[in-house]
Amino acid sequence: MSTTQTRPKPTEHALPDDVLQAARAAYGKKATEVVALNLGKVSFTDYFLICTGQNRRQVKAIAEAIEMTLGTSGTRPEHIEGYDRSDWILLDYFDFVVHVFTADQRRFYSLERLWGSAEPVSVPDRPA
């Protein structure tokens, strides 16, 4: 069972441009199960962008692509964790946090369940 099957239906709320750019970069490296959560006023950040890579090498490639894509417009993460193991890489951009997981780590940590009060937001399958 996919972690996204247990979530409420995503809203059509427009994502901020940086979050959408990060999703495009993730899709460009073949990320799967890309989910955005609007954390609103319940958290230290506004959005989580969560995605999955097939293996550690792909997780690292996805995270690097997101960093490079956002970096071209001068957006740099405030904090980065996880490159040493590459089974869960966290990129903290202050207004949003990107989580790139292997499938096993994503199931284990189950952020969608943990942040169950957050509003899921539609991420286009392949953002234009």
C-alpha cells in the first residue's frame, strides 16, 4: 500500500514557485510519489515536499538536482542533512523543506502520517 493512498485527496491550492521548481527538478531525476504538504501555521515551515528515489544513488541525484535548480535563481538551503548516507536527504529552504527518501526510509518515517493535520496539495505529475 502506498503512503499516498491513506491521505485525504489533495487540494488544488497553488504551490509557491520554489516548491514547484523543486518538484520539477525531482521529476527530472525520475522521483516517484511526489507529495506536497501545506503545513500552514502548524509548523516551523510552510510546506514539505516529499519524494522517493529507487536507491541511494538516485536519492542523492534528486537532491543535487533540486539544489542546482533552485541555486540558479539564488535560492540556497539554510540547512542540509543526509548526504553521507543518502537514504533520507533533507534540504531546508526555511519556507519549505524537501525530503528525498529511499522507499524503505519513507515507509519507516511516514511523514505524511506523522504530519496528518497538514493539508496535502496537488503536485502536477509532470510540472510544466
